[in-house]
Amino acid sequence: MHLAAHFPGVNNTTVWADPRSGSQIDFSSFEHLARTAERGRFDFFFLAEGLRLREHNGRIHDLDVLGRPESLTVLAALAAVTDRLGLAATVNATFNEPYELARRLATLDHLSEGRAAWNVVTSFDAFTGENFRRGGYLDRADRYTRAAEFVATARELWDTWTPDGTPRPFAHRGQHFAIEGEFTVPRSPQGHPVVIQAGDSPDGREFAASTADIVFTRHGTLESGRAFYADVKARLAKYGREPDQLKIMPGVTFVLGDSDAEAQERAAEFRRRQVSPQNALLALEQVWGRDLSAYDPDGPLPDIDPDPGSSLVQGRVRHGDPLAVAARWRALSEEKGLSIRQTVIETTGRQSFIGSPRTVAEQLTEFVAADAADGFILVPHLTPGGLDDFVDRVVPLLQERGVFRSEYGGPTLRSHLGLAEPVWKG
């Protein structure tokens, strides 16, 4: 089983109002979570990042983190206070260039002695592009073709230095990039930093199968996890890859208690605190694309249909067809007699594993044994101390079962993941 710790940046997971919730931007918070993950022998620490603060009806969205420092800079600092933990950053392939980013990632791999990873994300919206004077320039259909060429180009650059330390010139001519010159950073300790990918569309799955080392997925239930796992693993053969060359790791949450009943009570309380009346309406407006401020969060769902072409929400992805989502929410609300807030609580929760430490250890083990995942990226409800209980109470049980390491087997992230160093293609 592989485990990673996620430090969120844009989310509805963190319980901001809890007195135990600390800073979302101070280095001490990043350090605390990273040291805890390393103490638990986790594979890597995963830092999320957005390129523009999301807006809702013209105002900054309540659940965004204002003041978050740039991810690769934070990870470079964490490399100095950790020894074995992998260090993964979300970096956008749409609003960066291969030569610059390849240098930064290779540098992090050298600083950390082989622990760097890159979560490749894409963007097509003009709202984010305005920060880069590229608003709307990239068609939605082109975002994965550019990302695939971006990753391939970065790997070409990492391979320009021979394993014995000899630099060679490069020249790349493609649909999105035409560059040539000499790469200034020697081949890094892992050969290439580990590549993570988070897309779930058919194009995203194909991109992951052709390119990624890890898939970060939102499929956190056993049934959906098994379907996603089988689908993506089946795509590998056409690219000459074996199933164990791609690790599938859903992002999941957890709630622990001394008993299963106590954990369930705590989980319900977490959800109530995450979804305030105001945030319930915000979540509803993201689906409906309409100003619903006149509605009572404790009242029924709107009887009007969503506006699929709405620009009310900027910088947030609307998952699925709004009309279909609204129909499912209405059916659930009518079946169970739920208010707006209660419906949002029931439909947007990410509490994947709830119970005593032993119950959660059993659930995680079953999930991996059933080919629903190769491991998990844990998203704590509290930052930065929300991982402490898991490391202290669940990890020892996983180790007793023999499904998780007691010590690191090697110095690099690839060694943690059981991934071979890429063959040099000079």
C-alpha cells in the first residue's frame, strides 16, 4: 500500500473554524505535515496550488487560501528538513514553458537527492489565463495535447545529460513547442522526477496511461474505484507499459474515533461545520449557475433549472452536466426530505474512511486488495495536525498486517513507489 499526505489549497475539506486549525500559509504548517508524513513512512507530501483565486458572483470564494506561497519554493525548503519523504508539487502545463519548468523540477530533485514529483494539471479557462495575458487562447480540446507534448519535451531535456555527466544539445520541434539549445542541469538522481496526473475525462485517462507514474483520482468508493482502476490499467498495454508501472491513488479523507459510533458522530459534525448555511448556497450556485441568495438554506431546493452557460462562478470546475446533477440532487432531496444544506452535506462529502483505527485499517486494506487502488492520498480535515492521529494509530496497524512499510527501502521517491529509473534515451 502506498500513502501520501495532501496539503490542500482550494477545498471544502478543511474545517477552518476548528480551534486546532492552524495557518494555511506559514512554513511551519507545511513542515509539521511533512514531518508527520515522514514519521509515518509515507511515500510523498503533495502540495496543491491554484493560479488564480476563484471568484463567486464577483467576489473571492470563501474556501480559497489567500497568500499561499509558490509550491516548488516551499518544497525546496522542505527538502532541507526531511530525509526520505517524496515532495510533489502541482504545476500547470498550460501556463508554463518546458525549459523553465524542467530546470526547476530537476533542481528540486537534486536538492532532495531524488524525491521530486510533478502533478501535471491543465487549464483552458480565460479567467485563469488573464493572469498570464493568455486569456482563452487555448482551446479545451488542446489542453491535453499541449500537456502531453510538454511532459515529453521535459523528459527530452532531462535526457540531454548522459548518465556519466556529459551534456548534449537538444532540439525539439512540435505542435506546441519549438526550442533548442543546451540544458543547464545535470541528470537528476531519479533520472526523471515522478509524474502525477489528475484528469478523469477519457482524454485525461488516456494521458495518464501514456505518460504518468501516478494517477491522483477522486474515485473514493469501492465500486467507482474498481471501475476506474480497471479502465486505466487496461489502457497501459497499448503504450507498452505494465500494470505496476502506474500507481492509482485516490484522494480520500478519514475520521477516527475510539469506536465506530464515535467516529460517525465526529464525521457528521465535521460535515456540518464544513457546510455552513452560506457555503451550502455557494455549493448550490456552483451547480445552478444562478444567484440563489434569496433562498433559505434550510428550505427546499430551487424549482428553477440550472444555467449551463453561466459565468457566475469563475475558476472552479463544474463536474458533470448541471441539469443532470440538479436532477439527482432533487431526487435525493425529495426521497429523504432534505433541505438545501442537508442535500449539499450528503452529496459533497469526501469522508471516505470512518471508524476506529482498526476499522479504518481494515477498510484501506480491503480497498487495495479489491483492486480499487494502489494506495491513497490522504486529505486531513485539520491543517497541519490532522494527520497525527492517523500516523500514530492507523499506520502501526497497517504495518502489523504487513501491507505497509516499517522503514523506507531506498532513498528516492521512485524506490518508495517501486518504479524503475527511466531508461536513458540520449
